[in-house]
Amino acid sequence: MNTLYHILISACIPHNAILAKTYRLLNTFTGNSLLQAFDRLEVMELTANSILDSQSLGSIVHISEAEIAELKTAFHLEG
């Protein structure tokens, strides 16, 4: 049976976070703990606020794949 619950659970498997607007705002976060799920929500909220607040400065400039790799190395996020 494909209830909304089952559809959302299936959609969550490959993602860290899912936002769906159905009947109300529904936040479904996955993680190894409640603390990790809350942390991901907080990071997402602060990132969204930063993007919205910075719009008056001009358009977004994305970092390159090389810069991402450098950050991953610096913060030991490889693998």
C-alpha cells in the first residue's frame, strides 16, 4: 500500500533530509540519533538564512569541486 508515509520513507533512504509541503510543512530527517537529525535541521536552517540574507550582495558564487575536495581533506571528511 503506497500511503504518504511509505512514499516519504522510501524517499528518505538516499537522502539526509526531505522537505515536503503536504497538508502542512513536513520535516523528515534521518540520522544515527535524534541529536544528529536536529543538527542537520539546524545547519539547513542556518544555510537557508545565510542564502536569503546574502541576496542583497549579489548572486551566489559556487565553490569548485577542487575547493570542496580541499575542505573535505582539511576537515578529515574523506571516505
